[in-house]
Amino acid sequence: MIENWDVFLAPYKQAIDELKIKFKGIRTQYEKNSLHSPIEFVTGRVKPIPSILDKAIRKQIDLDKIGEEMQDIAGVRMMCQFVEDIKSVVELLRERKDFEIIEERDYISQNKDSGYRSYHCVIRYPVETLQGEKNILVEIQIRTLSMNFWATIEHSLNYKYSGQIPTNIQERLKRAAEAAFRLDEEMSLIRDEIQEAQAIFSRKK
């Protein structure tokens, strides 16, 4: 049993803060070199305590083991403009020496039945605490803006219906997911034009 949640979650919050700074720094480096950044923006959060408890019950995870068995207590989301950028971001993560990727899940080439698309990396990230180094599991989700829009809507509907979304809405969600992916495909076809236009706009600012 976890007696002090603030103490338990503090290293997770620290990991999120550090990773957000590091990943935003990557974007800044691209911009300073007048290069297209595969990272559009970065967000992060620590899972709320009620959500942790709900998942622990649902997945039958002992509270004494959630640090080892629950991979998404700390979550970072990296948004990309183009599907191709996702691969670039994954390669950047694989090259880093400040954490270890322990699992990858490709829900883009193998999307879920619901229509969900995203690329997930679970990393083991070392955090320095007063008690010494603590390795934190962090789930990194990498997706396009349209994938994120769809996933945000689906998450809200899952919450509303307690995971039992009505069949007619599920079908509409699947169609919306395909439409979102077609949007990404169309944008990829004019990627060079878009990037050139954005570069011109940035120079004028």
C-alpha cells in the first residue's frame, strides 16, 4: 500500500519535467539550424491517482508493484506534422544515451480495432533523488496532430461511457480515424510545398 502519494509520484513528475525540457530542446536545435523539426510540440503528465487506482484494479496490479508493472504513470506525448516525422522521432529516441527504450509498440502500421493510431515507446529513465538514482518507467506517445485529435475525442467518449462506447458511435469513430489517416497521407504528398511555405513564413516573422 502506498502511504504517501506525493512522495511516490515526485520522481515521476521530475522525469516528465526533465524530458519535456530535453525534447523541446531538440525542436529548438532544428529551428536554430533552419531545419524542419520532426517534433511539433511536446506535452507531458503524471497519471492522476484515481486513474492509477482504476487501472490497477482493472489490470489486477498489486499497488506495491505499480512502479514496475504500470508503464504509463508518467506519460510524454510528442506531436508531429507528418507521419514520416514519427519515424524520425523514434530514431532520435533510439540514439539517446540518457535513457533506455525497453519496449516499442507500433499502432500506426498495426492500428487498433477502434481506429487508434500512435507509436508508443516505453523508456527506463534515471532520476536523481536525495535517496539516490531511481529508474522511472515513462510511456512516450508519438503521433500526428490529426491522430492526436482523434485519440483525444475517443478518450473523452471512453470516459463518458465507462469504456462501453455505443456501437453506432464506435463505427463513426472508425470512419473518422480513417479520414484522419487519409488527411495525413494527403499532407505527406504535399509535404515539400508545406515545409517551403512554412520556412518562408518563419523568415518573415
